[in-house]
Amino acid sequence: MHVDSRISLEQIKQSQVHLAIIGMGYVGLPLALSFAQAGLRVTGIDVNPDKVTAVNQGHTYIADVNEDELRQATQSGRLQATTDYGILQDAQAIIICVPTPLSKTRDPDISYIVYASDQIARHFRRGQLIVLESTTYPGTTEEILLPRLAQNGYRVGSDFYLAFSPERIDPSNKHYTVRNTPKVIGAMTPACLELAMALYALVIETLVPVANTRTAEMVKLLENTFRAVNIGLVNEMALMCDRLDIDIWQVIEAASTKPYGFMRFTPGPGLGGHCIPLDPHYLAWKMRTVDYTSRFIQIATEINGSMPHHVVTMVADALNEERKAVNGARVLVMGVAYKPNVSDTRESPAIEIIDELTAKGADVSYHDPHVRQLATSSQKLSCVELTAELIESTDCVLIITPHEVYDWQMVLDHAAIVIDTRNAIGDLTSSSGRIIKL
């Protein structure tokens, strides 16, 4: 039996806590570094041995993590990584930061949470604080984690402490970091909340306590469902403006001058990333279990899901006006990451667009300074070198992700057709080619 060393407020305040973080991805690694810099001994756990090796050698694979700071943390012994879940027996606090994708049927896949919970239960010791950060449906903490931890008669709030605090990481955001992004925390009991608040207070400036774990889980889903629905609205506005021969970007700019009652959202080729395309499905799935249809989510999903096909139609129409077919046309996609200035391609609309264009016979290539290799559902592609000669030999340049490093005037000076789905080129003009905006 492992020696009982309960976590306490005094230990937390003095940074005398061994913290284990399960999942060393874009959420777990920045969090681990922040806690290590606050003086805690932190052990990251990941099933990927390459990530573990990189962390232990002080090499970052997350753009937002400073490599010098990571190296200092590992060399000081404050931060280490392992694939061995046995280390959980030595931890007083555990934070779960594992992926929560959707299944092929678009239902929540919480298998990573279940596995992590089972490992915690297997290596459980009394007095531990466990916090789930992975985005999931309301009730997960109470329905999945709690029974596994309480299965031997242990009581939450006295024998162990359980909380949920949704991750709020915005990759490539230079202004909002782990420290200055407010943190929502919900817990199973007041004692659980007190300890979780004390732990996060070591690294985060503003804490936002809520009534319970279900409330905290719902907060995250509201945040991203709000964005998905409003993106769906502005995408539909873009489709309507296209039919009415109105510039949607001018409409948005003018509407944005209203100092109250309006929040700016912009259209695009579809939704990407791990959160916005997925999180509303978690809420919709949960509501189906209580016989409720989430109508706004369903409509927004349909509109946002139609945008990649709309972009392909734009390409076909633009080529048709030049008396060219999609079949055999050379199309260069600029930017395949799901958002600017990151390398993450999860759920990127570029993937669906490339596959549909390829299925229609187009010769598709791509350039993305952050993505060297791209696997779609039908093929594997490598990033091509972006040159004036390449652009001149291309029938259509398709802007999907507007990375800051791109020289858009150079593109316009050499392209025959530019389709801009993000208003990346703004007011720039072309002396010879055609510019088509979403």
C-alpha cells in the first residue's frame, strides 16, 4: 500500500506538490511548463514516446511553448515526462488533458478519458486531487470519473477531490496565454473546489468558480457552440450576398462600426480545429439522450459543413469563365492548417476541399509554411515551393488559410485567378489576373 500523503492547501501554497498531467499536447504541455515554472514538480504522461523524449530533452513540438523555458524546466528537474502511468501513485494532484474526438458517426468518443480514468483508479491513493480539462458533454466528470474513483468506498470531498476546469488554449494567440486567460472551475464538493482553486491560482491570474462540474462542462460547450452558430450565420450571409451581388466583407466592416449589440464574425471555407467543429456535437448528443433536438446546432452544422463544397463550386465557376474544366486544371491551395500561423490541420476545411477537387480531376498542390506533409482521406501530399513560376503555371490559386508570412501582392502579380476565402488580400489589386472573394 502506498503511503497516504494527502494534498493540502498549505502544500499547494508552498508549491510542495507533485503534479501529474496526462496528455502532453497543445493543452497539457503549456500547462505543465507553467506549473513547473511556479515551483511544482511536474510529470507529464503521454502514450507517444516521441513526445516524452522531446520533453525530457527540452525540445518543444508546440509552437506556443518557448524552447529555452522548456529546457530550463527539464534541466532543473521540475518537469519530466514518461509513458509510465505508475507515476500516478506518487502524484498528489492529477490533471487530465486528453483528446476528445468524434466517432465516425459524429458521436462523442471519450475513450481517452475512460482510459485515463481507469489508470488513475488503478494507481489511486487517498487524498489526491483530480481535475479533468478535456472538453466533453455535461455529466462526464460525475458519470465517468466519479464512479471509477469511488468504487472501493472512497468518498469524494474527503478521500479524494474531483473537479472539472475546461481548457482555454488558443494556439498562436500572443496576447492570451495560460496565465492571463480566466479559468472556469467547477467541483464535486466545496472542499474539492477550494483545493482546485488553490492549485490553479499558482499559475492563473483570474479564476471563475461555478456551482458544479456539470456547469463548468456546459460553459465550454456554450463558448464554442456560440462561435459555431455565429460562424454559421455569417457563412449563410455570405451565401446570400453572393446571390444578391453584395460584398459580404464590406457589409461586415460597416456593421462592425456599431458600438453596441453587434459582434464581428467572418465567413470562411468551413470550420477547422479541435474545438468549434466538434464541441457542439457533444452538446447535441447529450441533448438527444433527454429527447431534445438542438435546432440551432443542427442548422449551423449544415451551413458550415456546406462551405467546402461551395468553395469547390467557386473554383469550377471561375475556371468555367475562362473556358477551362476542373478536370486537368492546376489548382494551388495556399494554407492548409485550420487557422493562421499554426501547423494543426485537424478538421481543416482544406482537406475536404482538396479531396473534392481531386475527385473532379484537378491537379491539386498546396503550400503551407507550417505543414510539410498533409494526409487527406484519399492521398498524401507534400508542400511545394512557392515561387512566381509555380503561381504563373497554375490555373487557380485558392486561399484557404492566410498565414502572416505570405506576400499576397506577389501572388496577385503572377496569378491568373485568385479565389480568396478569407479576405486575406484586403484592398490589394491585380493588374492582370482575376480576384474572386467568398
